[in-house]
Amino acid sequence: MKRRDFIKKAGVGVAVIAATTVNAPFVHAAKKKPVDFALDIYQLGQMGPEQKKIRDRLATGWKKAIESNNPAEEVYMLFRLEGYDATYEECLKVVETYQNLEENPPWIEGGPVAY
């Protein structure tokens, strides 16, 4: 009888460990990175009215943040409030890249992208 109890308890323990191990990668996959921001704006515009409201909120927030006196801080706050897993350094790089592309668009002669 003791052997059967041990097997039952061990089976439940293995099942719990297997369930938590299988679900762990999905938790990490759900985090949104700053790279996903532009894709979210693009994809949400192709969905229903609720998603379009979210897209409009993201686009308006981006415009306000990038035109502010401290764009890196504003972009960081926008990303954090909208659920993006972004560091301040990543936001600083995003702002610097945006400002560089605004000054040197890739489609002009001598721009950052050579064709």
C-alpha cells in the first residue's frame, strides 16, 4: 500500500514540474520588445475598431514623445506604459536612429542606405 501512495505522489509531482516547465517559455515569449512597436502599429491598423483605437493611441503617443524636449525619456515612458520590455538605453538608440533618419533619409543621394 505504501508503494502505491508513493507512486501516486511522485506522479503528481512530476506532472506539476512538467506543466511549469512547458509553460515557462511562453511567459518569456509574451514580452514585447521595442522592435515590435512599429509592427504593432502596422498590424493593429488592419484589424477591427478596438485595435485601431490602440494603434491611434500608440501613434499619437509616439508623435508626442519624439517631439518633446526629452524624447528618450518620453519614448521610454511610452514603451513602459504600453507594456513593452524596453531599457532606457534601447529607447535612446531608437530616438537617435529616428533623428538620424530624419536628418539623412535613406532615399536621398548619400543617405545611410546605399543602393
